[in-house]
Amino acid sequence: MYERGARRWLVLALFLGPSLLGVLLFVAGPIVASLALAFTSWDLLTPPTFAGLRNFDRLSRDLEFWAALRHTVTFLAGYVPLVLVTGLAVAVALNGRVPARGAFRAIFFLPVVTSWVAVALVWKWLLNPQFGLVNAWLAQLGVRGPAWLFDPGWAMPSVIMTSVWKDTGFVMVILLAGLQAIPREYFEAAAIDGASRWQQLRHVTVPLLAPAIFFALTISLINSFQVFDQVYVMTGGGPAGATTVLVERIVKQAFSFSRMGYASAMSWVLFVLIFATTFAFSRLQRRWS
Amino acid sequence: MKAFRFLAALLLVAGLAFAQTTVNYFSFTTDQDHVPQLEALIAEFESQNPGIQVRYSTAPFADYFTKLQTDFAAGNPPDVFELNYENFVTFASRGTLAPLGERLGADPAISAETFYPAALEAFAFEGVQYGLPITFSTVVLFYNQDLFDAAGVAYPTDDWTWEDVMAAAEAISDPDNRVWGIYQPVQFWEFYKVAHAAGGGLQVGPEIAIDTPENRAALEYLVGKIEAGVMPTDAQLSGMANEDLFQAGQLGMLVSGIWMFERFQQADFAWDIVVEPAGERRATHFFANAAVVAAPSQVADAAYAWVRFLAASPEVAATRIATNWELPALSLSNSEALSPYLERGAPDNREAVFASLAYAVTPPVVDRQPELQDVINQELEAVRFGSKTVAQALESAQRRVASLLAD
């Protein structure tokens, strides 16, 4: 029997109520409040005072903000292509007939469900220039490893590498689902026409996988703008400020410097950046397909 | 009649329970190791002050201020809390603290001679006393006697200068075996002091003087040890804490705080301390913490009673000394309270702690203290990693601090 009218609404409200209440109270509330706070000056100790556009004006002249934006974009430019390529490679490899396929999929997915703090700490040890395994292995190959997280030039590449390692499994799962939706007949037909493995990948797999790839791309873009945990644990923004990123700046302004209004303004600029990028990509996708 | 008496007794007990005043106390100086001592002191205070109950909570220094400010923003600050000297002005200037004023003046047990003078003065703002100092500490030169013996170098004395430090460090250093002559952190707290010792100082008001020849010489001295190879770089340390390196017997000398005494008891080599060696002149650290009463507190009288107990009671002083729980900020003339400290040994030269206080210089303090320290630290880190020269960093620090303070 189909439930109708008021009764149906009641059931809906009962099921959705608790989580909806949580979202309204702890997500929607602070979002609205932060928009208002972005136009104030608030140090938590004294009541907020109206500041007009001063926070945004300050933002435009804040060299540390621009440096953090630059580092965030560097992260994005390294991380997004790499994680998509490795995710696609692993997905394609594990879509075929491979022994212990399920076990391999689980292994690649394991870092995704591991907490960032644990992953970052483990990699911090692996990459330790004096006592780490990575440099010990490099030394056996006769290579003198860099100082990784202690070298301003190597710190961001290290963070990117660790992030790619952690998120490859996530991209893999999305693309695996997409791959399984591609009828096997297409590959058989292509094979009969004489297409090589590479040509099949290039002309059958990737075009049909485009919606899944776009989805993975969008999520990875949003994640890169919000990059924080790994930076916070692995480098704290160092060495010598080489890995400061936007969210880390926001946290610092809000909780170390007690500039709540300024931090809120920064958060909204970040939101607009993410929104604009995602919007542009969804437009791009529509034109593609 | 019996029932009536019982009821009366019951009412009396209930009345007393309601008359109980509760003081909420928030502390960062109470680390994990000292919680039992704090609880014992609270019990002692409550027995001396019937009707007052103290409820405490603690947080490590790194999280303390975030929680404190959130409590203020939520309109629910603790009645009594702790402030370090550097953050005191931020709170005092915003009207968040209750003046101790009349209560302090009327207190028979407290006089001008009770506290170490600089520690008491540190917690007055625009002539009003807002806090009583509860602890203070300083920084000294720790040295590993075994490494000095092995290198055939004479132990440091109270007359040492920076040249003596460099000479000894070079004799002791053996980086191939991960042994270095010295570690002295390159950060805000070391720099303000070394700048003063070099004849300069970090001046942030009324005029800003950060990029001066003396301060450049000071920073050259700090990073010069890395350049000379007698102090490990960040990459050589690889995240190892400098105190762990000292404790592992890999450092000849270490510039660090007296709060390390307890930890170094476990070292398997002989060590001692001296007053920090002099540059152009001598300068040492001044770290002080105070207990203050929040302006909105509804129980200000009880809160004050707890503050003065923490600051001036013999029970607290004895506990702090017996458990290496920082140093009570009492006047040095109070030898009865302080003499047990000198007799504890390990390190033997504990007189150096008090001798250091004679040269203590206070750090620069501004309303936007965390940002001031962050700017200075960023510039110092850039020099440490070699991405800026001393001149570039101080020039930039001068400019950035000026724009911060003009903001």
C-alpha cells in the first residue's frame, strides 16, 4: 500500500528529523553566522563590531593569504592529475581477471578508510631524513635521499605524494563502478576490429568512463582546496612556510590570532573559489558529453 | 519533638550545602604529572576555607587559550584562570579581568615583600594589579660533563661569554657520530633575550626597533652555530626534540628551561647548569604565570581567596619545590620557603637559577601578541632554513611588525 499525505510526511519527518536537526544546528547555523561575522571584527573576548568590507580589503593585501593560495594551487596541480591517473590505472588493472582481485581492491582501499592523522604520522616517519625507511632504501640504491619534510623545496611534493597514496583507492572505487557499467561487448567488438589494449583504453574505456572521471575530478578538486589534515600533521605549514595552505590559514587566524571575523571572510572566499571551480567544471562536462 | 529536631538538622545541612560557593579554576601549569598535587592542594584550601569549593579543569598550553576564549565568548568563563606574562595584556586590556584592588590591599598576609618584584609588576596593567604571580621560571645553560671531559674542555663558569661557548662547542662537536657542541633554539623567546645580550633588544613601542646592528649581530650568533656545524640543522634533528638529544648524550650544551630538571634526572651522564653566558652584556629569560579572576565572576571573594592561596600559601610553595613543579614566584628574601630548592641537588649548581634572575629581561608584549610572535618566528625560521639572510629577515620583520601594530 502506498502511504499518502500527512502520514507520509510524518514518517519522513521522523526518519529525517534527527539528522536534519543536527545539520540545521551545527552546519547551517554556523554557515549563516560566519557570513555575518565576515563583516565584523571579533576577538571572542569582546562583542563583535561591524567592520564593513575591511576584512576583505585586508585579505587582498595579506601576503600570507596569497602565499597560502599559491601553495594550495600547487598542491591541486600536483595532486589532482596524479591521483586520477593512478586511480584509473589501478581501477583498470583490478577490473580484469587478476588473481586475488578482491584482496587487492581491499588493500588499495584501506588507506582511504584510515584516519588522516594516522597516515600522516606513518609517512612522517617513513620520510624522516635520518631514521626513515625511504631514505634507507634510497641509500641502498646508492642515492642520497632529500630531507623531504625538512626541505622547503621537497615538503610540498612529499605532501602531494602522501595524499595520492591515500586517495588512490577512493578514485579507484568510483572508476571501478563506472568500468563495470561498460558492456563487455564493446571491448570484444573493438578487439575484433583489431584495436590494441592501449587503443581500447583510449577510445572505449576513457570516453565511456567520462561521467565517473568527472565525478572523481570534481571531488578531488574540492578536496584539494580544502587540504588541511595532512599539512597540519606532517609539516604544520613549514618548513619556513613552504606548505601553508588556505584552511590552515583560516584555523590560525581564528584560533591562534582570535580574528574570527577575518577567518570567516577567508572561509567565504574559499567557498566562492570552490563553488566557481566546481561550476566551471560541470559546465565543461556538459559540453564534453 | 524528635522528628522536629531531625528536620531542623536536615534543614541546617541543606542550608550549608546551598551556602557552598563554587570556584571554577582553569589551569595550564598543571601537567599530567602534577594533577595529584593540585587535588591535594585543593583539599587543603577547602579545609582552610569552609564553604568554598574549587572545581578545576586543565588543558595543555597549546590548547589552553582557544578553550579559554571560547568560554569567554560563550559567556561562561572560569572564575579563576592562569595567564602567562606574554598573554596577560591581551586579556587585561579588554576588560576581562577583575582588579584585585581592595582585596589585595586589605590582605594582611601579603605585602610588597611577598613576591619576586618583577613577577608581581608583570601582572599590573595601567597601574592596576590584576593578577598574583604563582610561578616563574628561567632558562640556563645545561652542559654534559662527560662530553666536556672527553673533549678535554674545562666546564663552563658563570663568567663565560659567547666566545667561550663557540670554542667549547667546536671542540666537542663530532657530527659524523651525531654529537654536537650545543643546541640553542632559533625562535622568538631566544631571540628577544639574545638581542638584549648583544646590546640591542626587540623594541615594539613607542618606536619599533627590530632591524638594528645589535639585533643583526644577535641573530648572526644564533644561526652562526648552525653554519659552523656545531649545532644540528632541522634535517639533522629530523623531528627529534633538542631535550631528547641532550638526554641521549649527543649534545655538549643545551640552552633550555629549568622545567627540564625533572626529566634530566634520568640521564646516564653527569650534568650541571650555569647562568647563561654573556654577549656584550648578560641577559636571561623571564617567564612568569599568574592566577587572575575573571571580571564576570559572581564569586569574586572566594575566587580571590583561591588566587592568594595559589600564589602565597606556604603549602603551595612547598609542594611546588618538592615536586619540581616550576618555582613559586616568591621574593628571594623568603629563604625559608626557597632553601629546600637549593638543597635538592641534580643539578648541583641550583644557585644559578636565582643568579639568572638578576639578569632577567622581559619579552616585548603587545596587544596582538600571538601575531607578533608568529611574524618574528617566521622570519627566524626563514634564516634557519637559509631562505633569507639575517639582514633580509630583520628588515622584513621590522616592516611587518610595524604594519601589524599600525593595524
